[in-house]
Amino acid sequence: MRTLKAGALYFVLVFGAGFVLGSIRVPFLVPRLGARFAELLEMPVMLAVVFMAARYVIRRYALADRRTRLLMGTIALVLLASAELLLAFLMTGASPSAYVASRDPVSGSAFLAMLVLFAVLPALLPSGAVSDNPFKPKSVGGSDSFKR
């Protein structure tokens, strides 16, 4: 149950950020730069969001096991893909296959790579990413290292 909650939170954080960025990208950047360049310009920001969200959720739910973190990412990916396809259908009436076919070959390929990274990144983060308090810095050596 904890893994399901972690995957859902990971999805909400990343999808929410993507939705906000998309509502800036589509009306302001796409008309000026084109869809391909606007989407590619957004991807580094989304990469940072994915990294921070994965790290936050792993710490919040103390997910130390890599398999559990991979499951968290897989759950989030299923939710994200479902939401993406549902939103495309609701906004444009496009079927899943029509939506995928309509993607730009370059930015669509980069988007697909980002989806894969989104799913596996939680498992790739070092196990030191788990902590009781995410805001407390970890000591290096500390005063205990000099005791004999």
C-alpha cells in the first residue's frame, strides 16, 4: 500500500508540474518557437522536476529497496500515461493511436525517453537518498568517527 501511495504522489507531483508548464508552453512558446522546440525546451525543466519529485517521495516513504522504488516508478508511469492519453482525448478527441501518431518525431522520441527515465529514476537513485528527515544534512564523519 505504501508503494502505491508513493507512486501516486510521484505521479501527482510530476503531472502537476507538467500541466503547469504545458499551460505556459502551449499558448506562449508554441506559437513563437514551434511545437518541437517548445517541447524540447521544456524537457530539462521536467527532468529536474522528475529528479526532485523522485527523491522527495523516496525520502517521504523511506523506500530503501530498489525493487520497491522501481515499482513506484512503474505505478507512476501507468498513471501518467493514462492521464496523458485521457487528457489528449478530452481536449482533442484523439484516440490513443492518433495521439501517438500526431507527436513530432524528434520531441516525441525525447518525450518517450523521458517517460522511461521517469519510471526508472527512483530505482537509480542512490540508497543514501532515504532519510528520516529530508531537510537534515547528512554528516560526513561526524564526532563519532574519532572515538575509539
